[in-house]
Amino acid sequence: MSKLTDAEISKIAELVRDEIFGGGAVPWFAPPKDACVILGLKRSKLYEELGAGHIEAYKNNKSLLVDLMSGRRRIKSLPKAEIRPSARARRRRVSHGSSRRRPAQDR
């Protein structure tokens, strides 16, 4: 078995990163303010997740860097949202076949 070169490792890392983040130029680490925007979390929620150990972060001297890949994994581990149509949309779908409007007192 041969060892991978640095160029091959970089290429594999790039492919994995593209697969996880959907292809855009997303950094591996970011300060909390930027991490909130990238991950779509409120600042307080980000710190809750960091405190619970669900998202990893590292100290670089006095600055904090959030591991965006661990944040992405955390979000993907959450249950999928089940969104139902609003009551208004359901009513519209049911009454869509009728072109006759109801009298004002029946509304």
C-alpha cells in the first residue's frame, strides 16, 4: 500500500468538503459571529451547542474559532422538519373548484 502525497490528500479533503458543504467556498473554521451566519444559528444557540459539546471550537490565542464541519454535522443530525400547508392554503385547495363566492354572512 503506497502513501498518499500531500497533493492527493488535499484533493481528497477538497472533495469531502464539497460533498459536505455543497460545493461553495466555505472555510473550515470561523469566529462565532461568522459561524452563526454560515450555520444559520442565533448566537445564543451556537453557544448552547458549544457548551453542550455538540459543536467543537478551538482557541487561537484570545480568539475562538468554531469548527464549521462539526456544526454542519450537528445540524444534519437533527430530525427533518415536517411542514404542513397552512389552514388558509388547505381551505383554498378544497374550495378551489367552486367559482361561486359565499355570501358575506357565511364567512
